[in-house]
Amino acid sequence: MALAVQQNRKTGSKMDLKLWQEIDQNEPIPEHILKRMEELRQKGAILPEEKYIKRPTMIEGIRKASLLNKQVLDEVAKHIHVGMSTQAIDDIVKDFTEKNGGICAPYHYEGFPKHVCTSINSVVCHGIPKHIQKLHDGDIVNVDCTTIVDGYYGDASRMFCIGNISEERRKLVEETKKCLEIGLAAAQPWSTVGDIGYAIQKYATSKGYSVVRELGGHGVGIEFHEDPFVAHVGKKGTGMVLVPGMILTIEPMINLGKAAVVIDPYDNWTISTRDGKDSAQWEYTILITENGNEVLSY
């Protein structure tokens, strides 16, 4: 679930402080990582707070949540079809998640009324499922799902092509996934958030698309939205350094037309392109490792 630039990093569910202190004491950050962080800090680099560097116990918990998160989207993929309501997608997500011991994080998050986001065609993100909203032949829809298991979070979204879609829409969906893959390749240990944004922006604009600026990826795992904010535009070597142990989402929102977006004044959630042209988005949760990164959910 995308994070707005000015949105608070908060959630209704946090790790118990006592448990956090126990993990912190028993699983300290490796000395060589702390040393490298201090060297970079002395040079003026922006480093994450230590609480955002996940320890092995946390990583395994987040891995478990991410697995169910992926399985939920797999379940949606089995059933999504022309004529289906977006509320039916919400029902699948809710039922499958709860049946398998999870919680749907979006439900009642800052007032969001449903269990999943369903964003069709010109809707960029945070679309609200509805009984009266049907999927039509030729639509493209993003299904964005965040799953809690034992207090840990996994977050991912996928694009689905409904029936026979136009070549223009198919290309947008494919190139948006390519943007994500390019951002993933840039998310290396000791690189920066700006490296991710730069890589995505460069590729998207080379293909004639625009990149949404107001929303982006985010740290995740212990809370729904954590630092850093992961913009999908940027400059190389800027922003927070990516330290091994960080877990974050990359989720570029790529527009067929201009980058400007608007929020629905009635529901205060649904974000659409200002010019009414199509938008697409894919999202992965990834772990920064000492040798690269690992995709946890997709």
C-alpha cells in the first residue's frame, strides 16, 4: 500500500516493546555493519535508525507474513475475471487471509474501509472495492494487499489484465513491471534510496511515461509504514543509505500521460491521474542483504 510523501509512518499494530528489547539484546546488529554505518555517518550520509535494521528473528517473521501475502495474491489470480465485482476481490482476500491465520492490514487503517485496494485503469492507487464496481473486458486493475502474521507485515501488489486488453495498456503494464525490476537491481547494500528512484525515473521517461511523485514505497515489516520513504524519482547517491537488514517496498506508479494525480474528495482515498489516462503499478517487499537483495513478497 503506497505511502504519501507527507503521510505519517504509523500503524495500529506495533511489536511489543518488551519483545523488541529482547530481540535487540539477543540479536545485535553485526559490528562490521555498525562500523560501516558510523564511517558513512561521519561523511554526512543519511543512515536509518537501528530499529529499522531487522534482526534474524524479525526477518523470519516478516518472511512468513510475506509468504501468506504472496499466496493471497495467487488466490486472487485464480479467480479474477470479466464481470467480477471489486467487492468480490475484497471477499477473497479477507476470507483467504483469515482462513490462513493472517490479518488484512488495510482494514480500518486510518479509516480505510476495506481489506484490499483495487485500482482500475486511471486509478493510481488506494481504490476502494465496491459491490457495484465490475471488471470489464479490456480493464487493467491493480490489487494491493498487505498481510499481518504474528505482528509482522508483508506487502505486495500485482497488475491483472482483464479479458482482451489494448496493446497500449498491455505495454504500460509490462513496462511498469520492468521499472520495478530496474529499481530492484539498483537496491543494493550501501547504495541509496535515490539510486532506486533515479533508475526507475530514467527508464520510465525513456519509454515516454511519467512517474508519480507524491506516493512511493516505504520501509515495512514491524509496522505498516516505516522509514525510509522510497520515491520512484531521484538522484544517484542521495537519500537514505540502504543498510543490510533493511526491509522495504518498491512500488512504482507509472502513468501513460502526465504525472499529476488527484484524490477523490468524497472518499478521501482513491487517487487517480489528473488527466484521466491510465496508470499501472507493481509492488515487491524486499530485504537488503550483504550481497544484494531478496524478494520476500510479489
